[in-house]
Amino acid sequence: MGRSTSPQALSEADRRTVAAWAADCAGHVLALFEAEAPDDARARDAIARARAFARGELDAAGEIRRRFVAGRAAASAQTPAGVAAARAAAQASGVAHMGAHALGAAAYAAKAAGLAVGKPDATDAEVAWQLAQLSPEARAALRQLPPLGENSSGPLGAGLLASGVLGEVIRRIQACL
């Protein structure tokens, strides 16, 4: 697992597996961000880098150094849905560092989908879509993560991802694994 010993890290092979799913989740709502910030390529680039990491084309160390770039793109968004879509891309890019960020990407993407139409059933539909995209390998890798809120050594601790819609989505995904 490299320098990190957190149970939220996952092995590099498992991070590569879940990075592809995280990129799919973030990519599914990317248009919400791009409609508001068409000249800001940071979110699209983060998703492309997550996919390249998944394919083994980028190393974890380089991506760890660049993982915050996409998060700054959220400032270019005009609506909460656009902000959430940018944060989904940022979480996807963070998977190279820690596998648990894949659940953050899914949660932010589901939040973005729900905010875009203002209906909770849109969030539910996005989670259903996300679960349908999970390969058996990604599902097995995600099952290794500790339940949300039970381990403080990563994004699944008691912080932002554990509360509100984000926490609800992550708990639902973890329950379906």
C-alpha cells in the first residue's frame, strides 16, 4: 500500500480498479459543470487522469501531487449542482491517493444529479445507475473499505462525506456492495 497504512487506501491494483468506476460516476454528471464553466477544463482533465490511472498509464505519486487541481474548479461553477459535479471529478482524481475517494466521487455525482433537477428521486436514480456500473472487481475492492464514519484515517471519517446527502449516498452504496 505504499506509505499509507489506512484501510481506506486500498492496494494500488484495487485503486486502479475503483478509479475507473469513480471516473464513470464523475463523468456521468460532468455536463452539469461544463454547462456553467465551459472554458474550465480542470474537471474534465481530472476525470481523464483518473481513467488513465485506472489503465496504468499514470503513476500514483504524480497523481497524488495533482489531486487538488480539480477541486479548485468548483469555484468556477455557478450552482450547487455544478459545484457538486466539479467535486465529483476532484474525488475521482483523488482515488490514486486513496481508494475511498471513489465513494466520494459517487456521492458528489449523485448529489449533483439530485440538485440539477431538485428531486430526491434523481439522486436515487443516479445511485442505481452507479451501482449498475460496478464491475465485480470494483465491488470487491470497495467492500474492503471500512463503513462510513468508523475509521478516521481518510475521507470516510466523520467529516464532510459522512453528513447530509453525501453520507446517505455512501451508506446506501456500501449497503449494496
